Amino acid sequence: MAATKKLFGEKVDLREKDESNPHVIDDSKDEEKEGKNLEKLMFEDPCYVKVLLDVSEDGITPQSEKSERHKILEELIKDKGEHLETVKTCRYCGEEKVKIFSIRFSDGISTTPEFTCCEKEDCIEKMLSGTKRNSVQIERFQFSVLRKLQRSATNWSDFKKVIELFRWAFGVSWRWDEVRLTNKTAFGVFFQGGRE
Ligand SMILES: [Zn+2]
């Protein structure tokens, strides 16, 4: 729209800019990211979303007003990404939602829904039964954890397994679930209390 107006020599209406969706990446040099929303990227490249927040914070002074995107990034990284409840129930007690997952190391890593549980000690015990404790890493379903694992990943296919587990836990998996990860379903995870 804006381009058409320029073509005919009219002024570009600044309000048009406000109408662009602050959730959606439309100004990236990275084609992979174009057209995706921040929520979907939380499940694909969470470190990228954090970098966007860092860049927004760098540019802000105490007097300046935060952009809509900056506010959304803050909400995703600092609030929702850390406190969002999963949609899957603990297989051991059948009561609480899963909060914890374990990564098992032997010949690469292995993460499956079987190795997830709620926070209750009993359930954690059951999840860990029969495993050597020193070959298991226990983590929480928080996006800061996902970023930590992305940063430390030596192997992309290993990190993909963790991403897949997160998608499963939040109900937007591509393998174990019927709901696929799209802009819409990812937005639903963060802003509409889970799947649509
Ligand atoms: Zn449980």
C-alpha cells in the first residue's frame, strides 16, 4: 500500500505503519524469518527473539517510549516464556501439567514425552527410575532453558529434538500432535491460553 502511494507521488501516511502487525517480522534481512511472527520464532529460533529484545532495549532511554514490538518482546521473553503452562498432563500422576523434562545422553541426546513429568517428587522419581543419574539432565519447560540449550548445542539435530519436545508440551508439535506450528497456533499458545 505504502509503495503504491509513493508511486503516485503522494505522502506516505504514517498511520499505515501503525497498522503493520508488531508481532510479525517484516523488516528482516533474513528471508527465513520474514512473515513469521515472534511467537512462532519462539519455537524455532528462541535466541533470535531474545536478540530482538536486546536490540530494542539498547535503543531505549528512560524518556523514550517503548514500541509495540518492544512491549511484546518483553512479554514473551520475561513473562510468558517463563511462566506459561504446558497443555500436556503428567503421565505419572495424571493430574498436573508437565513442567519438567529430562535429556538423556547416549549416542547424541534423547528427549521424548516419556521423559517429562510434573514437579512432584514422586513423579520425578518415577520418570528417572532405571536411569543413571549422571547421564540425565533435568530441565524446565521455560523458554530461557530453550535458549540456553540452543546456545550450548553442538549439534543442530540434537537441539531440534528439544524444540520438538517443547512443541509437544505446548500443543503445537509436528510429530506427536495433531496441531501444527503456524503463526496462528503459536500466537494462540502465548496469548490465547493454549491451542485454539
Ligand atoms: Zn505428576
